[in-house]
Amino acid sequence: MADRTREQRVEDIAVLKTRVENLGLTPEMTQIAQLYAVFDRFIETGESDTGVISIPSIKRRIRYVLPRRKRNDLNLTLEYIG
């Protein structure tokens, strides 16, 4: 099974960053900066990663799934935490 190349990871993460910014979330927010650090690590290492980052100021959390295999899609979900 094929892993994503570095170039593919860069392209995939660019799409996710655009989605985050379209939600009005910017890297100036500490939690979004943390998420971008996760993205950067994924680009550099190619290792799969999953996790949750809470953003209490807007009562949301972001769940992310960053698989190294091309057959699995990257996923980013913004959830309400009431």
C-alpha cells in the first residue's frame, strides 16, 4: 500500500488549512497554532496522527485524522462542545 509523498502531504495540508481559515480560525489563536504544528510535523515525518484540540473560547473542538496511506482520507471535524 502506498504512502503519501511529501508533496502530496503538502497539498493535502494546504486544503485543510484553507478549510480552517474559511471557518474564521487563524493561527494567531493558540489552539490553531497547535493544530498547524501538528500539520507541519505530519508533512515532515509522514507519520499518521489523530487527535483533538479544544477551543473553549468558541465552545468547539477540532478532531483531526492524518493517515499516511493514500487510500485513507485526511479528516478535520469542528464539533460543538456545549
